[in-house]
Amino acid sequence: DVCSSDLNYQPSIHLSALEMPVLALYGDKDTQVRALDNAHLMQTLLRNPVSRVEVLSGMNHLFQQAVTGLPSEYFTLSTVFETAMSDAMISWLG
């Protein structure tokens, strides 16, 4: 059940107010949170200079290597944590 406050939520207000560093990762095959629509916007909202936005090639919403990126594909793919995802996290933390 979606309440009206959910429909009116403006994440950009909260994201632009963050002072802490943020790592935002997107999969370029994500069909739920499209990198094409969101990565550049996220980069413009994050103020901390240590923040980073990365788009990971070939990954879906669950950061699995994907063919189509569709949710129906999730259970047919490997559930192994992809090294590109962990490498991006380790690099940012390092």
C-alpha cells in the first residue's frame, strides 16, 4: 500500500543535504534504477568531494553479471558477489 507521503518524497532534498562521503553504485543493466537516468543526477547532488558515483558494466539491480537486466533473470544468474562491485567498494574505502 503506497501512502501519499511516499509519492511526494523528494530524495534530492536529503541527498544534497548530506555532508558525509557517499559511494553510489549503479549497474548499467539495472532496469529498476536506471543508471542512465540516475548516476549523473546523483553526482550533481552529492556535495562531499570524496563522494563517488560509479556505473558498473554488465550488472543488474542485484549487481549480478546479467544478460538482459530484467528481474525475471535474477534467479537464473550466479549469486556470487561480483568482484567489480567489491573492487569499487574497496577502492573507495582505501
